[in-house]
Amino acid sequence: MRPLSFRRKLAVHVSRVERDDVPTLAQIHADAFPHAWDEDAMTSLLNGNGVAALAARPHGDGGRAPVGFVVYRSVSEEAEILTIATAAGRRRRGVGRALMEHCIRALQADRVERLILEVGATNHKALDLYRSLGFKPISRRRGYYRPPVQDAAAHRHDALVLQLDLD
Ligand SMILES: CC(C)(COP(=O)(O)OP(=O)(O)OC[C@H]1O[C@@H](n2cnc3c(N)ncnc32)[C@H](O)[C@@H]1OP(=O)(O)O)[C@@H](O)C(=O)NCCC(=O)NCCS
């Protein structure tokens, strides 16, 4: 019998985000972060200068709807992850890793030299993912994240800035 912790990888293909994906991406984002972006905010992010976005879509379940996405911006030799999220019911099944690996390969193909991102110092799931890909911390922004409005008594959290050399 398989152990209870067994998690089956979700087979996905990763492709560019399309305009039709925006409502799904806004929903995934709202479920993932305390400060939600609505569809307009998501659209304006995706239309930003140098911004690209990838969506992970499951194979063979009859739909193309994304189950995760990553948004990044490249400026000259540097790129930054602006956001990444996997739909709440599909986490820990390889989607986030697939998105990051595609993003890294696309940036390497474009000869981008380094990729940076910012992550909550207590976001251990995301930190594990980034460390396993080779990201290293380069700075800490103290009290960078404000708590959600409904949790106003909570403390501000530090952010870590991580970097991956791409060459
Ligand atoms: C962070 C996030 C994108 C990871 O996506 P995911 O699809 O669950 O990630 P994966 O299944 O590909 O897991 C990749 C690695 O992340 C780490 N990880 C993911 N979930 C974890 C968990 N629950 N506990 C510990 N490590 C975890 C592990 O190192 C894992 O590798 P492994 O499964 O081989 O051990 C997802 O948890 C998420 O959407 N979180 C909310 C939004 C967020 O915090 N985004 C990051 C902001 S910087």
C-alpha cells in the first residue's frame, strides 16, 4: 500500500498566457495571496513593459484552464519574478516547479544573466522550491509585507530577495 503522503505529479504543459486566461489567473491569485488582484489589475500587469507570463495546463482532463501561472519581467540582462501561484487544489504536484523551470529555460534562451525574486521570509513552501532550483538569498527587506486588512493586529513580515545566476 502506498504511504498516505504519496503525491502524484500532475502532467501539465506550459505555454504563454492568453487573454482568455485572465479570469482564471485572477481567481488563482486571489486564493493564493491576501492582497488580491482583480481582472483589471491582472490585465494591466500582463500588459506591462517587458512582462511575460506562462500558464500550466493539465493534460487530458478535457480543458485548457490554467492550474498555475508565473509572471516575470525582463529588463536587459536581469529578470524578476513578479508572481507565481498554483491553484489551491493542485499544489505540491509539480506545477510550480514546472512553471519555474520553463521560465528559467526561456530566460536562458534570451541570454538573460540573472533572475531575482522576492519571497516572504516565512513562506517556507516557496523558499523550498526556490532553493531547490539554486536561488541564493542576496538581501532581506525588514517589515516589507503588510498584513492583510482583516488581520491588522499581525506584524509586518520580512521579505528575502533571492537570485539565480542563469549562465
Ligand atoms: C509556492 C507555490 C507556487 C508552489 O507551487 P506547487 O505547485 O505547490 O509546487 P511544486 O508541487 O512544484 O513543489 C515544488 C517544491 O516546492 C516545495 N514545496 C511545495 N509545497 C510544499 C509544502 N507544502 N511543504 C514543503 N515544501 C513544499 C518543495 O520543495 C517542492 O518540491 P518536492 O515536491 O519535490 O519536495 C504554491 O505553494 C503556491 O501557489 N503558494 C501560494 C502563492 C505563493 O506563496 N507564491 C510564491 C510567492 S514568492
